[in-house]
Amino acid sequence: MSFFSFLRDALFIFAVIFIWLMLLYQFLLTIGGLLFWRRERVHPKKNVFWEEAKLPLVSILIPARNEALVIEGLLERLARQDYPHEKMEIIVVNDGSTDATGEIVTNWKHKNKVNLRLVNIPLEESGRGKGAALNWGLKFSQGEVVAVYDADNLPEKDSLRQLVLELISQPSLAAVTGLFRAYNRHRNLLTRLINLESIAFQWIIQAGRNFFLHIAFLAGTNYVIRRKVLETLQGWDEKALTEDTELTLRIYERGWRVKFLPSAVSWEQEPEKLTTWIRQRTRWARGNNELILRQMKNIFRRRISSTTLEMANLFYLYYFFVLAIIISDVFFILSVAGLVNLRLPGPYFELWILAFSLFVLEILVALAMEKEDSWLNFFLALLAYFTYTKLWALVVLRSFFEDFIRRKEKIWIKTDRFPESAYQQRLSSSGRQNERSHQD
């Protein structure tokens, strides 16, 4: 056997093994997600009754940089929350906006009797990222509990109340994070695929690891956290590109917990252009690269914990699984072109069919939990295997190139917003619950 043949066979076996290890882990998480769903959605835990006088003051922080297209919808939804309004303070942090964000917030405040404060970050201090904006807003807040919403969000009427009640009913909890859905999911093919991804992430990854490992990661929006926790941790890391994940890790390092509460729902806007999606996902990937390296450097200096295992899984996902996917795709293309002829004995075609089937099945299970298991989404799940997952692999490669080859400076890049869809307008103007039953 020539060296080339040996290398070819070794790479192929590497790809098969590492792809299947991740698939089996995802399958276990899918089972965990199902069990979590059964516990939380079919047999939901009743919220503890609290007298309004005993409910904590909640400071709602909204980092806003050029959010004129979406921020009024969020303010309208917050004004309709069923949490006592005298126990709410809304703090919009205007982070150097060059559009009409500040004017829209000011005009809205004059028309509505809501406890709202607009905080303007000085121009020379602005544009340093979401973590910096949140820390700036925290200085002006007074609440015992702090809530965070991105400016494009449309939380359901009971979202804030459910998050707060869950937090204060369990002293061991540092934070509670809710479910997010895409209100523009029917806008185009990209938003439909993102919708599949976000549902699968939350009902497989988030719910599965919450069930088995008793951990959950903050989603960046639609979450509440105790003020004393933020003060102990000295706020958000202003240099982190994924400030939510970084904060989650520090929470667990201190011995606190985060809970995933899917009954607390907020709707958000997803990227409608591929270029916007790539920029956003590259920022996420680069932020995760930073956290992976930080955690891996300390892995032998501390006891093994659930978060250590989860970061090891992220390390595996970014640096081994993605590589295995790329190798597998290259072999597939070369085989179709007749440039490579694999002669290794084994049921490799059958394994590929099984892997493909598992991928689709897991997505369909997650979709069923959100009552979105339609024929259209079935075909989109088939398509996602050949398109969306490959785009994610390219994003991870791009982040690797920017971080470790070019050593590009890490700069916070804000996600572009898009004009309101008709569905968002209905959501922002409607006071009804159960928005998930609406269709575009």
C-alpha cells in the first residue's frame, strides 16, 4: 500500500468515526430534549404564587445601536407585560446610534406612562460591543433582578413574569433563560432554515443538556439574572464577542445554576440576507474560539464539571467534527468525479444513509415539539443537510482563519436589522397570547 493510499484511507476512517461520535451524542441529547419537553410542556410545573407587593423590581436592559427599525415594537410589548408595571424599569442604552433610535424612544416615552429611561453612551465610549452597553446600563439600574432583551425582540405577554417567578422560586438559580422564536421565519429560504436551526438548538442542545447535565446557556436575550450575581461577577465581559456564553461559564464556575424555561417565549428577527448571517455567525464562532481556548488552557487546573464537558464538546465540534465533515464532503466530490476510488471494506453507504436519516429525524422531533412538523419543513430539513450545515462549516473555517492565521482583531459587529414584516406588525400591535398559533 502506497503512502497516498494509506493517508486516503486514514482520513476517510477519521471522518466516519468523528462524524458518528457527534451524531450519537446529538441523538442522546434528542432523547434528553424529549424527556425535558415531556416534563416542562406536557406536565408543566405550576408557578409559585407571589403577592405583587413581594415581587422584585426588575430592570430591563435593552442595548440599542441603530435599532430604529425594530425598537418600538419591543417597547410596545414590554408595556403589555403582565408583570406589575410599578415593579418594572426599562433602560434603553443608546450605544452611539446614528439613526433615529434615540428620537423614537424619546417620543414613545412621552406617549406612554411607562417607567423608561434613555441612557446615551458618550460618543467616545460607544460602539464597544453588547457587553459594554449592558454594563453601562447596569450602572443606572436599581432592580434586584435584571432582564435583558435585544431590541428586535417581541416577548409574549407572560414571558417576563414566568422568568422572574422561576428565578425567585429557586435560590440556587443565578439566571433563567427563555425560548426564542423567529417572527420572520417565513420571509425567505434562509430564514426558514434558520428557524429549523434555532428550534433544533433549543429543543435538542439546550433542553437535552439541561435534562442530562443540568446546565443551560444564556441565549443573549429573553433572560433574567440576579443583580447580586452580576455584581459579584463584575458584570459582562466587554471584550467577549459572545458575552452571553462567557457570562454563563463564570456563573457555573461560582457554583450557581442557569435554567432553560421554554414556556417564556420571545420572538426575534433573524438575518434575511446571507451576508448578514455570515457576519453574525462568524462573530459567534470567533467568540466561541476564544472561550474554547480559555477553557482548554484551564481544563487540567480545575475539577471536571458539566460546563467543562460542554466546552470540550464545543472544542470537538469546532476542530474535529467540522474537519470530518469537510473531509467527508471532499471524498464525496472526488468519488463522484471518479478521482478517488475507496476500496475499504465496510457498509459505508449504509452508514451515510443512517447518518442522514438521524439528522433529519432529530430536526423533525424538535419541530414536533413546536408544532411545526409540516411537509415543507420536512423537505427543508432534507435540504439543510446539503446546504445549511455546509455553510456553518465554512463559517467555522473562516473564524479559524481570522483568529489563528490572520490573527485579526476582534471587533464587535452588530447584526443588521430589516424592515418590519407584516407578521411582526401584527405581533407588536396585538395584546393576545399564543402568537405561536399565527401563520404568515
